[in-house]
Amino acid sequence: MAIPTSRAQEKATIIINTELCTGCGLCATVCKDYGLEIEHKKVKLSKDAIFGCIGCGHCMMICPQSAIKIQGRCTSETDLRDMPFKENSANYTELINLYYSRRSVREFKDLPIAKELIEKVIQAAQTAPMGLPPSDVHVLVFDSKEKVRTFAEDFCTYLEGMKWLVSNWFLSLMRPFWGKENDRMFRKFVRPCINCYTGFMKKGINVVNYDAPVALYFYGSPYTDPADPLIAATYAMTAAESLGLGTCMLGAIHPLIQNGKAAKRFREKHGIRYKSREGVFVIMGYSAVKYTKTINRTFAAVDWN
């Protein structure tokens, strides 16, 4: 038995070199599939594995003797790299300063972003934790202002045919089914948002993605943990900030292109492979404005149990 994703349908293979194994047990300790056990001071495959190897690679990464190799589910020993030295890692002060200095930037200089920077952002995002390996996150890259603008214009044309979704008759019809909170959200946010997108675009003003030099769309497949695209996008945003780019997350586009035949045609036109439970755009570029203050934020609640 194996847990399926869009990239892997079979379990990975665990290859053990018993001559190198010293029986330290570290691999069995970190395998939460319980697929490894120690017998006679050597590691061996367990009959009590829950799913079969998912290819997380933890056993391979922790073995001090390199006695275990994982092959399959888009993982192999060639993916291993040395752990960075502690002195090269960001400390808490550096990290919190980066977080505090981040603002949602929607005003960009008319400057292109080098492909190398985009690739660095994607590389950083690929390190994000995932619900199940191999990552089922998909990234659609718009690497120029012109491509970003074309997508926004097409999106607004698509929205013109979707305005019945926020009409009074439809919202009144749906209110008993989806409740007061959803009704309020559609009336107070979704409808003004759609009208804003389409109305400003008719004036030549792009408030969909602000003519950013780069836009990255993170989404998943039907197998994806819903959190995975959002976590990867957060990593991308942080990486872009560390490279001197201004960033902003845009969450309103994704839910509007998920349901219905028109949405499917729109996704296919733009090379979006799957309908996805969660997804988000990250726009980035060189900021045209400079903030001189930051601000403290809070959660709705922090309850210590």
C-alpha cells in the first residue's frame, strides 16, 4: 500500500547496506511510518509499516554511516546535501527583523527581475515542509510585467461573465444554504472585489496584480494537503524579501477560478493543471516606495492550554 500523489503512486524503496550499518537505531527512531527496526544490532525492514515508505528521506539523512538509501517517490541519494553550518544560518534577531521589515508592496518600479533571482525564490520555496512527499505543489511563473498584465486582463474578462455569482437574487437564494457569514463575505468583500477588478481595468488600471514584474501562482492537485501551497508561498515571499524584492500575497484570484465550466476553460487556457482546494499568488518586484515604520500585529487569540 502507498499513499498516492499526482507524482507518485507507489511506495519508495529502502535499500540497506548491512555491512555499513552499526545498529545505532537513529533511522528507526525517526521513521514515523515504523518501517524500520533493529534486530541483532542491524537495521532491517519492519513488517509493521503503516503506509510503506513515503520517501521523506529522514532515515537517509540521519544515518552517520550512509548505510541507507531511498529510491522512488522523486527521492534518491543524489538529492542529499550537507547540512549548513550553524554560523551560516540566520539567528532569531535577523529573522524577526526580516519579518518586521516586510510590507505588502503593490507599487513597483518598472524594472525586470533577473531569472536567477526568480529561480532562487523558487529554490527556497521548495524547502517548505509538506503534508506528504513528494511535494504536490505546482507553481505557475509569470516572469514579466507584460505576462502579468495579460493574465489580469483575461481574468477581468472572465469575471464579467461571473457577475451573476454576486447578484442580489443569487445571494438571496444561497443565503439559507451557506449561512450568514458566507452571505456577508460575498456581499461585503467578493462583490466589491469583482466590481473593483473589472471597473478599474476598464479605466486601464490593474488592481488584480498591480502590473508586478513577476507573479508566482502556488496551487495544488486533488491529492495535495491544502496547506502546502500556502506554506510554499510564504517561504517564497520571505526569500524574495531577503533578496531585496518587495512582495505581496494575493488571495482573491484563486477561489474565483475553481468552480464551473468557465473556470475550467480559464485554467486550461493559462496552463493551470488542476483545480485546487487552496492556492495563492505572490507578486514581487523592486518596490517603488520605502516604508520607514513597521507595525505590531496580533492573532485573534493565543490560548495557552
